Amino acid sequence: MTPPCCNGIVHFNHYSDEGAQLAAAVVNTRLDSPADIVALAAEHYLLLEHAPTDDDVAGLRRWRAALAGVVDAPTPEARIEALNRLLARGTAHPRISLHNGPPHVHFRPDDVPPERQFAAITAFGLAWFLTQRGLHRLARCAADDCTIAFADVTRNGRQRYCSPRCANRAAVRRHRARPSAP
Ligand SMILES: [Zn+2]
Ligand SMILES: [Zn+2]
């Protein structure tokens, strides 16, 4: 498991996968209060530099809409455009930080509010992950009644459902839909 770090950059690959998975998690989260941001950060090993406020909730909800624009982009070209917009809006020039253990690279200044920490890590993480591992590796669940977004970090990159639960439910439905033998 990724060790705790301000933003998961212990190994660059972790930055990538973790950032993409965090991006999907933001899309799937209700974000009603600062406590939702605290929970999301804890689940994804993101050490927040400041306690989230209502402004962070509002900002992260806007950012969530931008992330959903990448998830729901209809073509690879549209996905790249949406990613470039995210990068322009969410990241600053790279910078080496010493604030938390060994020196490591951030794509934001030090000492920013949680909203900007989330923006930098999800924009860069998604862009890196999708360009390195395949632009198709971000999707919504293929189950009819599920819209959960996921980053496909599997080895073969053919994940279709958000969870084993949804995959099993879909298999049961396909089985029931089979014409019975005469
Ligand atoms: Zn850091
Ligand atoms: Zn699902």
C-alpha cells in the first residue's frame, strides 16, 4: 500500500495510479461538507496541509464537474482536450518541496488550501496515468443501473464494471436473459 505522504508521490507510479483513482473517487463522492473532503483524503493517503472549509467544498464541487467532463468525454480527442483544460486550471509549475520528509515534486506551490491540493494531484495524476497506460482507462460502470466512475489500474486494462459486485450482477442478468433450451 502507498505510505502516507502529502500527495502520494513516493514513487511516480503511485502518483499516477493514486491520482487517477482519487480523480474517480471525487467524481463519485457527494461532497456535502468539509468532513467529506477529510474522509476522501484519508482514503487516498493525501495529507492535507490545511483543514478543509466550506470554500473548499464549493471549489471541489466545481472541480468534480471538470473531472466528470474527462470521464464522459465522447472521443479520445475530446478527452485530451478536457485533460489539457484540467492541467491548465489545476496545476502550477513543478516544484520540489521539503515540507514533509524527503524532497519530492509537487505540481503546485507549498501551503495551498485542500481544493488546490486535490486539483493538482488529480489533474496531473490523470493526465500521466491515461497517457502512460491508455486513454481508455477511465470510464463509468457498464452495469445498466450504475454510474460509478473508475480508473482501470488492472494489468490488462479491460475492466468494465466498478466492482466485483456489479460484474456479478451483470453476469446473473445475462444468464437469466438467455433463451431457455427447447
Ligand atoms: Zn508534499
Ligand atoms: Zn457499478
